[in-house]
Amino acid sequence: MKAIRLSFFQMTAAMRRDMMLFAACLAPILAGFFFRFGIPFLESALTDYFQTPAILSPYYKLTDVFFMMLSPTMFCFVSAMVSLEEADEKTAAYLFITPLGKTGYLAARLGIPAAAAFLVTLILFPVFKLTFFSPIAILLFTACGTLQGLIVALFVLALSSNRLEGMAVTKLSTLTVFGALIPFFIKDNVQFALFPLPSFWMGKAACENVLLYMFPAFALSDLWIGFLLRWYLRKMQV
């Protein structure tokens, strides 16, 4: 446990030296203020200008879903960037065979950041939410959003060899969160073309207020994480 803690602190020290990574950790707070105050202000201005009762408000719940995926995505992105730098310097494979071990390394680089993101989202979401979510819904969406962050991080780690590649892959992997858009804009069965994406089921659960849709979201998240984790470990030749 001590080795995991020290490894995690090593990662946070690397993060503090990189302003881009440090800013990424603050992004959920800045986005929260915009979502909570900027979007309602825009809604008021647009409805007054176009003389219509609603423009953005029908999608407030979608905004809330995105917010619950934001902290995990940012935190896990930061840890993935640090891990890629370690892989580029050939230190990650070495750490796998130290007392820290493979499991300890993964806990320090992915497990702790994901757990921190889960707690941060539980704290921030009630402050910045635009619509009502029951306590159980908040727990379910936050947990699934955390898994989505892990999926993004593992995509980056599995497909990238260095930070430069990681930045490019991050842009591609974050597209997986936009599955949440589909149930809000496409109402016929063609929407199920994106059923493999956990975010699609999160969006569907929010759009239709049916928490049962979270079950496929969790199941698919586990499949994605298992597949990408094995891919990453094979790449590291562990």
C-alpha cells in the first residue's frame, strides 16, 4: 500500500510540473460554472430573442450527463499522459517488476485517479446540476461516468506510444462519450447502431428517465475496460 501511495504522489508531482495537465484537473470546476450559470443565461437570451419558450432547456439533462463524465475523463486523461511519459522513458515496464508490481502500478495510475474523480463528481454535481436526479441516479451515473473515464484512458494507453500520439488518440477516444447525444436527437431505432457505447445507454437512461438502461451501460463498460486493459498489458509485454 505504501508503494502505491508513493507512486501516486510521484504522478501528482509530475502533474504539477505540467501546466496543461494541472489545468485539465481544474476543468470540471470551470465547466461546472459554465454549465450552471452560462447555459441558463444563454437559454434566457435565446428564448427572448427568438420569442420561443425553450431552445436549450430540453437538453439540460444531457448537459448533466456530460458533466458526470467530465471529471473522470479529465483525471484519467492526466494519468494516461503521465503513464505514456513513463512508457516513453522505459520506466513503466521497470515499475511493473518492482515491489509496486503491475497491480500496484495500475492502482496508482488508474484506480486512485478514477476513485478521486468519482468523489469529486459526487461533490460537484449537486452544486452544478441543471435538472433533478435522485440520489440513486446520481450514484449510478457517476459510477458509470467514472468507468467511461477509464475507457478513455485505456484507449489512449493501448493505442499510443508517447505523449504526442496520446494527445491525438485522446481526441479520438473522447468521441466515445458523445454516444449520450444520440437518444436526445434520434428517436427511431437507428439510434441502436451505437449500442456498443456505454455513453449511449447513459444518454438513453437520462432521456427516458429509465434507470434500467444503466445495466447495459455498466456491462458494456466492463467489457470495454477488460478488452483495453488486456491490450495495454500485452503492449507493455507483461
